[in-house]
Amino acid sequence: MKTAHLFKNRIVIIVFLNFFIFSAKSQVVKLDINGNFTIQGNNSTYWKYRYKATGSNDETYSALIYSANISTIKLNPFISWDFSRNFHSIFAQAGAWEDYFTINSDYAAISKSVGYSFNFNTSAITEGWRGYRLQNTTENSNSNILETNVLANGSTGKSVYMGWYYNYGLILVSPKLNDLAADKKFSIYANGFQGNYPLVLGTITDPYDPTTFHPLKTVMITGGTFNKIEVFLNNYNGQDKYIAIKNMGATGDIYLDDFSYDQSVNCYDNTNLSVSNVSEDKAIVNFNADTAQTSWELHLKDITRDITQTINISTNKNYILENLVGNTNYEVKVRANCAPGLYSNWTPVQTFRTSCSTISSGYKTSFLETPFFNPCWTKLESGASIDQAPLIGHTLKPRTGSRYISMVNKVTSNTQKSFIVTPYITDLDNTKRIKFFLISDVNGSAYNKNSLTIGTMSNPEDASTFIALKTILPSEMNEINGFKTNDYWKEHIVYLDNYNVTNNHHYIAIKQNNLDSNSSRFNIDDFTYESTPACKEPVNLKLIKSDFESAKISWENINTPNNGEWEIQYGVSGFAIGNGITISSTSTVSTISNLSSFTNYDFYVRSKCGTNYSNWSDRGVFKTKCTGVTTGYAYDFENDSFNLNTCWSRTTPDIRDRFYSPDAFINYTTPPYGGSSTAHSGTKLIMINGFKNSPDVLVNEKSILVTPRLLDLNNERKISFWAYVPSDSYSTLTSIQIGTLSDPEDYSTFVPYESITTGFAINQWKNYSVDFSNYYGTNKFIGIRMFNSNKSNYLLFIDDFVYTDNQCSRPSSLTATQNGVSSATLTWKTNNNNPINCEIEYGPIGFTPGAGTLLTTTSLPLEIPNLNLNTKYQYRVRNICTTNIVNWSNLYEFKISCTVNAPFTENFDQYPASNGYLIPNFCWSTNENSNENIYAGVGRYHFTNFNSAPNSGYFYNSNDTNKPTYFISPYLGDFTNTKRVKFWINKNNSSSPQVVTIGTL
């Protein structure tokens, strides 16, 4: 039959089958697994029933029943019952009682033993399983045990459902198991259906008395799938004969399937646990165990810090507890693991306390593999914190192991203290040294400015007993994202040769100094105290310079006298010493050659002292440059960064402040950033920042984006790139300057080649091209930098660089020389190796390109006749290329001046007094420029009896760039070295010295 089971405000349709045990009158009374006895009646008449335990004379009578076919009562389902019915006639007269019939009489004979299993696919009642409610036993709602085919452990079959609500508990009891013993076990599969619910499994003495239930295991049943629960009876009480399963909690849905009762093994408790030979980091554990036991669990608890750990061990004799912590209280207990999932009870707890050992030469520590500071070291902290690291949020990995020491200063007051102090040293003297690895870090914009001082102490708890021996400066430290340092642990060696043994100190201390308000963190790992070796290893390994196939390195020698010979071993980053390439050197500066390009290398150095060698030094590192690229190279700035794998480089101002790090001046970035909403292509681009408010006034000159090495750079090449020029209310771009460099890391090697000063596309991407036809240098790197106005910052964005062949070179080095009254001689460089074949266009200054006079020539120089006197001209020229590419040169300006011959006299009186560029037919030329405060022309000025009235020529200069003023004569048609000039000059309105230089052009 189908029953709608209302449970926890949800409807679960459960199809269940009730299997009944009954007498010959099979339809009279039925018993189900929920402990319900259901009596069949007649709803068309009055009826009642009576019942008694089989063999008892104590009868119980029901009330008179009408309009109901059945009546359900809850009785003890573990015994046999007798029932009898009485039906009234249609006239409401009571009839005779039926004979008693018996139900559940077969139960007493049901008994199982080891090896028994049941899958609940047949009648659980017939099998001997029974259940009942623990509270509210007179009702049938809210808590029930049912046989159901809703879920099963497998694709088909049935299971037993236990559902409860309102804290109405349930218990399910197995058939009698006559051979229950401590060497048995049972298992059952359970499914929490729609949630996770607790369940208690154990044994019971009287199956109908919950107070005799003895729990063995409590588990949380999870929903979604059937999971196996295995229970060992090693704690069996020796009396119970049934297995019972009991619910916990206010509510739950659980399905049970596939029960099994099996043989296990005896798992005897261990005895006589003892701890001996306790030192700082070790102790020996012994206990008695059954000879059949081979595996145990040891539970160790650090009482001081409430830290526990479980250790699997395989011996009960002289087991050594290792990696203990000194000055710490511990407790230990043991239990046997007799089979998978089967454990004995824990032994009684034993307690012990570790000590702190003294140390001597040869002592090494990686500062424990624990989350707390080694209690055998001392830390003094005031306005600072000293912790076992890494802490939450730390990304720095230890050099070895899993822990290191972190020292963080927090204040700069005189009360600030930050010391870590060693344990007691028995042999401290001036023939010893310490070694440790250090990397610093800073919270804030500045790089680390604080130092460490190493010294000795007589009392580790009293900072006033500290005597300094050596200070390690910030410039000697590696720092995370630091200033000109590597981001890795660096070894520091401190020799105690200046220690005064009469101080009789027994502790070494590392003191964190606090000279700067920015909170600095010093991370320390792998400390060693040892005797100073006769042959000392080199220190402070550095890269001086690297290129694409070699690296120049250096180190410091601290051997006295100088040993004069060293061995270098190098290899690709990460190589193990002994597997590298070894070379010799007789200098502390050496070059390693024949390297692979664009590769990270490690190197180590050791001293040779006679026939002996020192230890190998700490690691040095370098990276070779890219070999370079050739024409056809294109780059979109998408997948690299300056710190990782790019062949591009940069020069930036050298400022010891994180705010002005190289990334602040030039960096890969992703829009939107500073006005650029998108990259030209892809997602990344280059940002160049004209950081005018930085401390370096040469920020524009030093901020250079540098290409990879261009192997075939010459005058037959060109580059192009896209640039985004944002609008800015406070600054404007004045030029994008392109140049070449011999050293990509040295801005001073930058040689300007071409400046783009006009034609900027504001707030949009534009392609800019630079023709290197006029390049005859030897530099192989191209640099891009920008200049912006005033002292405000300005951002320029670069994307999609291309380096290609120039298929039609552009002429350069244009000149023009007046060679007669009305003619000029023109010359230029064609910038190619082909025969001269050029087209020239010229016209009056300001003519429209394409509207001038055109000429062609196959030879140089070229003379242009019939030019107008006293007129300024411009011309441009191009090579006539077979590719039909037109690549005009820049316009070049020249002037055909008036022609005069000796004797020639000029008194300027025939011209009006005015600026030179305003005087009609003025035969003299000037470089007058009001923007530069350079003026020249004719002025109304004379001295009586010295020069003619009323005029004189003048020139005036007040610019602050030392740019000279030129005052140029007409064309001298007969000028030779047989001529001379004479003139009067007067310095006016200036107290400063003036220099006048006479020359020709």
C-alpha cells in the first residue's frame, strides 16, 4: 500500500510493505517493524478486543470501537501476545469472545551468529528485526520506522527507513546474536537522504529497555549516497545479546541497508606507558603491548600551547619522539591499531617536560617547524614584534623547511627594542663566526633604511648587556622588490674576531635597528654558529654587467693575506653544486663567457688557499641579454613584464624610494590607466610617465623605453609604433624623441636621432614612423623617450612596435650654398648604395609641397640657376626607387642674398629702423627669434664723429640657453683670404661681459 508520510513540512511518498507474523487467523492481528500491533475489526458494528502476554492471565480490554476497521496499539515486539475479539450484533448486543490466537510466537526462536548478513529485501520482521519509539509511544505520527523501496544501497532492493521529529526518538534492534564478543564487528550502510544526521550504534541487554543500551560509536550520516559504517566490539561489555541503532537530535531522515556481522580480532589495551631520556628535542617512549600487535597511534599534546598531533608508530620499545620543543610541557598516550578501523582504548596519559640544551660550535637551526617561536631562544620586543613566520598574508617562502623568523619594527622611539638571542653558548670566543640568511621587506613607499646589528650579551633578558660587533647596512641586504637587489635569501657571515673574551658573554644577539618610520621586516632563516675556517669563502657576489653571451661578476675576498686564486662554478639557474661548469680566476673580478642568451644563471665562488679550498660561497645570480632581433620583428607588449621574460628594457631615474620605482616611470600596464581606455591591440601596452614631481629633474631624459638588440640596425631600416597621447589639463606633450643607445641600461649612451614634435593625435591611437636613412652609427639599441611641458606629470602610451627594412631610403644631410648672384649649389646624402637618381622640388619658403619646381639629377652636386635676389627658398629631395615608394626628405631652407664685391661699405642708413625680418630687401640676415629673446636689425643709434647718422646695425640677446645671435653679411662675390673687414661696435645697456665672434659661413 502507498502511504503519504508527512515529515518536517515536506511530503515524502514512501512505498512500504508490511510483513506480518500471524496465527491461523492470519488477518486478525499484524505486527510491523515500528512495533505496531494492528487488530482487524469491522466498521459496520461495535466491536472490541482483549490481549495478554502469552502464558499470562493478566488481560487488557480495549474500549468499544465503532466505524473503524482496525485498531493499532504499541506493545513489546520482542515477546509473544494473545488476542481475542468480541463483535456486537446489529441490535447492539455483545457476542461471545473469540478464542485467543497468538502472534509473534516465532520470535523467541530466532538467533543469529557470526557471518550473518541481511539486505532487507525480504521481511525484516520474519528475520527478527524490531523497532519502536522511545517517546510518545501511544501515537503513530512524526516518528516511524518503515520498510521501504524508496532508496536502497544499489540499483534495486529495499531498505529500512528511520524518520523522527519533535525529539521523538527511535531504536532499531537486530535479531539475537548469541556469540557477541569483543573480537566481533558489524557494519551497515546508511544514507542521510536530505541532510546530515547523527546516529548512535551499540549493543543492548534488554531489547525493550533503552536504559540497557551501550553505545559503541556515534557517526554523522551524510545525505546523497549510502556510506558504510563499521563498528568494532572491542569495548563490548560481555553481557548484551543484541545490536541496536539509535537516533540522535530533534529531527532526521535516515535509510539503512546491508547489515553484516563478522569476525574481527581482539584488540587489547596497552599498559605501563613511560617516558624517559627527555632532552630539548627528544624523548623515549615505552609501553607493554600484546604480542600480536604491530601498529599503534601515539597522541602527543603540547600542553603549553594546546597543540596536538597523532603519530603512527610500529614499535612499543624505545620509540624516539623527535622534533620536540625545549622548555615545554607535554602529555602522551598510546592505543593499538589492531585492524583497519579497529583501535584499543587509550592508555592513561603520561606527562613530561623538555629542557633547553646549551650550544657550541657546529650548532645549526632552521628555527623549528612550528608555528611558534623557539622557547630556547629569547626575544626582546618593545615597539616591535618577533614571530615565527610565515604569518597569514605572508607570501615569502622559507629558505629551507617551513618556517623562519620575522622581525618587524613599529616605532622609532628610544624605547623600541627588537632582539633575538641564542641559547647559552659554552665556547663563545673570537675564533668563531655566525652565518644566517636574510631578506628584508618594508611596509610603505620607502625602501628599507634600517640595519641589523650583531653582538653579544651576558643576560638574554637584559638589553643593556648588549655589546655590538658588526652592523649589516641596508645596502648589503637583499630586499623583496628592493632597490637594486635580488628577491632571494642572502647569506650573511659575521666574524667574531673583534669580540673581547674578557666580557665573558655566553649569548649572541641579532638586533633590529629602527632608524626610519617606515615599518621594516627582517626575515631570518638557517642560523649557524661555528669555528672560523682557515680558508674563508668569498662574500657579496655581484653582477657587474652582462650581455647576450657573457657576464662580468665580482666578489669580496676576506682572507688575510689575500689568497689570490678562486674557483667559479656556474650553471643554469637551479643547478646543484658539482654539476656546474668550473673555471679559475686570479682576480675578484672575472668574466664568464660562452653563455646562452636570455638565460638565468647561478654561480658560486670558493677561495683556494694553497692546496686547500674554502666552502662554496652563497649563490650569485645573473641573466644574459637577448641575442637580438632582425628586420621583420614586431612586438605587441602582451605577455611579458620587465621583471620576467622580455627582451625589452628601460632606463629610469635611480631613486631609493618605492614610490619612484622603475615601474612608476615605465611599465607594462592594462587599460584603463591614466587616460587610455583601451590598448591599440590586445589588452596590454607600455606606459611612459613624465614624472616631473620626482626628485630627479632629468626624469624625461632618463626615462627611456629600449628595444631588444637590433642586430642589423643601419641606414636601411625604419621603425613604427602606435602612440596614444591623452589630453591633460596640467601638462602637454612637447616631443617624442627617438634615439639609439650603445648600452640599454645606461641612459647617458642615448644619442638623439629624431624628435616628433607635431602632428599628435590627442585622445586617440596614431601610428608614428621613424626612418633611419640618416643613421650611420654603431649603436644597436633604439630608445623612445618623451618630453612634456612644465613640472606636472604626463603619461604617454606605446603599443605595437615594428622594425622593418626601408625599401626606399630617404635622403638626408641636405645643404645649399649660394655660388653666384642668382644661383645655389645643392648637396645631400642619398643613404643608399645605388647610382644617384633623385628628384628635387624647390620653391620660395612656405611653398606647398607638390606645387614647387621639379628637377631630376643623376649626379651631385646640383646647381640651380636663375634664383631671385634677397629671397628665401626651401627644397626637398627623394630617391627615385624601383619600388615606386615616395620618401621625401625634410624641407631644407636657404637664402639667395644680395651680392657685393670689395670695396663694400655698409652704414645701414638706407634702411628703416626696425627688426630685420620686417625690413624690405634687407641684404643682411639674422636668426632673430622673439620666443628665444634673440633680436637683430637696424636701430636709430649713432655716435657723432664716429659713425654715420642716423642708423646702425644691432643685435640683442637675453636668452638663458647661451644660444648666440647671428648678424650675417650679404653674399661676398669676391671673398678670398686677401680681404679684410672693419666695423665700429658699441656695447649698450649691459654691465656683464659680452663676446663678439667673427667668422664665415
